[in-house]
Amino acid sequence: MILNQYYIFKNRFLRHILFWLVYFVSFSFIWAKNGNFEASFYLEFLLLPVRITAVYLCIYFLIPKLLLERKYVRFGMYFLLMLLVGGILQRLIIFSLYNPIYDIQDTVLFKVSEIIRAIILINSTVIFVSAIKILQLWHEEKEKAQRLESDRLKSELQLLKSQVHPHFFFNTLNLAYGLTFKNTTMAQEVLLKMANLMRFTLYNSNQATVPIQKEIEHIQDFIALEALRHENLFKVSFKQEVSDKIEIAPMLLLPFVENAFKHSKATKNSPVQIDIATHQIEDQFVFSVKNSISGDQSSKAEEGGIGIENVKKRLLLLYPDKHGLTISREENSFQVELKIAI
């Protein structure tokens, strides 16, 4: 808020002093009769301590300790008692300290009509300030809930990111270990590609978004490693028709590619075809992966396992109501299409 730029509005004590000063002056003018401001100011000065006490008793005890704790009966009882005591005190102050000075003839101390009038005035002040306090508490609780939700989402996203293809790294390390005895040059290439993948995971996964080109390069390194691991058992095409300006959440696309490799049954006589494409349709980024499968392959490929479920959760957290995910299976192919509003 603009007002918070000024020291007086940042300091809680000064804010309260300013409020009561404005209250005192305003009501002194409002209740002045026949232009007698002196009497009005004096009366408000006498009654102000009672109203201040009632207000602070309500906003710092009755509301937080009883009302917000849902102890409604006790709150109601103490609230009415506070108003009654305040009304009586105001009547005593007026009768003893105000009426004699201004020669007001009033012989009945506990006049019911005057006590009710005092209660109404106290009540209006208490309700006004309490409404402000409740709005303030509601705003603070809303901000607290938003912070907690933000922290929860960050923690959940971090956990989901940490679960991305750990088994792939394990298998790749085994491959590199085996190649060190057969082909050291290929082993070095495997470790280099793996280092690129791990570097992306370590240094980019904590960012909210990354350029789409970085995500594509990450996928290309993965495909290159899979090609080395499976020795041309997969035929992969990767069409890229998307603007370099697009940014998406990191490590969001790779699980779909990994799933295509993982759930395809490839043999030397029957290699698997995997078609990957990225393109843009108006304000939507579209990513698709299609892989061939054998007719007798189980439906587990369609489910996608932990990796796909992981991505679904991340999509719900990162792009609520801004994405569409279609997973379909035909007789000889399995396809995933992801659309994200950009």
C-alpha cells in the first residue's frame, strides 16, 4: 500500500494514536450542540478512555481468544457484559464530571435511557474498530495460507523433480562401466552425454522456466544415450517447429520420451519407430511423442508408470487450467500429446 511508505503508517503505536486523535476530533464536532465545541470536546475527552478500553478489550481478547476460537456463547456473554459495564461507567463520568460543570440538572444517576444511549455509542465504536481488526486478521490469514500453499507447491515440485529418471542414470552408469573394458572412446562419449543431462538437472531444474531450446537439447542428449545403449534398436525422428522465445517448466517433456523408449519392445529384426515433434498453434505449445508397439504389449505402456504420473501432477501444479494432455493407444502405436497455453 502507498500509505505504508510513510513511517507513521509503519509504526503500529503511531497508527493507533492517529486513529484515536481523528476519532476524538471528528466526534467532538459531530456531537457539538449549538456550536458549543468546548463542551463537546470536554465530554469526548472524558469518555474516550472508556471507549478505548472497550475497543482494545474486544480486539485483543474477546475476538482472538473467544470469537476466533468459536466460543460463541462466552464471546456473546463477555461482549454484553463489557457493553453494560462501559455504559454504566460512561453514565457515572457524565453524571459526576460533566453535568455539574455545565449546570445540567440531572438527579437520577442510573437512568436507564442514558445507560442504553451510552451502550449504543460504545457498541458502534467497538463494532467499527472490530470490523477493521477482523478484516486485518482475515487478510493476514489469507496471506499466510498463500505462503503455506506456495511453500507446499515448491516442496512438492522439488520432490517430483528429484524423482525424474533416476533409474536411467543408474542404467547408463552400468553401460559406461561395461564399455570401459570394450570401447573407451564410446565410454567417454556416454559419460559426456550423461554429464550434460546431470548438469541440466542440477542447474536448471530449480528455475521456474527454461528456454524451450534447452529442453530440446536435454531431450537430444537423452536420445543420443539411448541410441548408444540399445545399438540402433530405435529409429527416432525429432521435428522442431517452435519459436526459441518460448519457455516452459524444466524437465517436463523428457519423461514422455523416456516412456516411449522404456515401454517399446525392440529387436534387431523389428526396430521401434519413435516420432517426436514440437510445434506451435497460435498461443499453444504442442509436444507429441508417438512410438510403435507390438499388438500383444500390455496396457502398462498406456498407463506410463511413475514417470507419466509424475508429469501429470507437475502439470496440475504448474499449469492449472492451462494445459491439455492426451494419451492414446492404437493397435500398433502409443501416442502422447501435450498442449500448454503460452
